[in-house]
Amino acid sequence: MEKKPEEEAILNNIETSLTGLSQSLLELGVAASEVPQAEESESKEGESSRVVSDKVQESLGFLTKLNDLKGNTELRVPLEAIDQVDQGKNPGVYTKDFIEQVAGENMFMNGKLSAVKTYQDILATGIMENFTELVQEVEKRRI
């Protein structure tokens, strides 16, 4: 499936925003873990709180940008892929397994279609040999 240039730009913006959000949340976690206890100096506590606040605002900015971009694309992410990310798993593994499953089902269905086509050919040949008056009808209906 070929993507339009504007769709490609939107997807790049989404990817950039997701990467930024991920990095911002990681930095927020680090900054929050470094907020000093109440007995430490107030100046350091104020600085750490400011960093945490800045990272929260930065994360909210990325979420807002993602929310604004969501209506600009037809791309839909399967819920199963999102569940994989929520569980800390690589969604690429899910995608690979899904593609392998679909390929297997496709091969199975192609085998069934091939068997039906072979049966149709054998049946048509048998009918034409034994019922010569139906030859034209059989020829019309053959695929």
C-alpha cells in the first residue's frame, strides 16, 4: 500500500511525538526519583520540583500534539499491539506472529481453492464425456 506524502509526514510527526513522549516520561521518572526528602535543603528541593514540573508539562505537550494528530490519519493500531506494549512486550513479535498466522491460513485457503478447481475440472471432463448434449453448458460455466 502506497502512502501519500502528507500521510507520510503525519506518520513521521506521530512517530516523533511518541519518541519524545517516551523520552520525556523516562526523564520524568528519573527526575521524580531524585526529588530530595524533606530534611534536605529547600533550594535543591525547589530545583528538583521545577524539573519534575517541566517534565510533566513537556509530557502533556507531547500528549496534546498526539491528540491533535489523531484525526489526520486513517492508520489504526490494533488493540492487540497496544496490549503488547502495555504488557512491556515488543509489538514487533506480535506483528510477526500475526503475519505468520495469516500466511499459514492463506496457504491453507489456497490449497482448498486448488482442490476445488481440480475437482471442477475433473467433474467437467466427466460430464462432457458422458453427457455430450451438455458440453456447451459446461463450457459456459467453466471458470
